[in-house]
Amino acid sequence: MGKRWAVLLLLAAAAGCNNKLETGYEPTKLGTLTPAERRGLYAPDYSIEARAAQEDQSSNKDANRTKLPGGQE
């Protein structure tokens, strides 16, 4: 009988757990960032490193944008 309660307790605890945050925020893994972006995370907002990370991020957005036939994006 004690084993049944333990199993029920584990199932109840596991049913309430998930890895998603309520706000929908998805953390970025540090391995996917460029070195400039990684330095920018830890730099003050107006430092040279933060500016370089912002420029690197904006250039990556343009490079990853899908080009459709006819010049539309």
C-alpha cells in the first residue's frame, strides 16, 4: 500500500511540471551566439561590445531573411 502512495505522489508531481515559462520567454543558448553577441550580453548597454553585438545581430537578421521571387520579402 505504501508503494501505491509513492507512485501516486510521483505521478501527481510529474503531472504539474513542464519546461515552458508562463510568459512564453524562450532562453537563447549561449552556444548559438556569435562571440560579439555573447560579449554584448555581459557588457553595459552603451559600450563598444554592446554596439558591436547589436550591429552583428542586425546583419544576421538581413542575411537570414527569405527572398521571394519578384524582389518581395
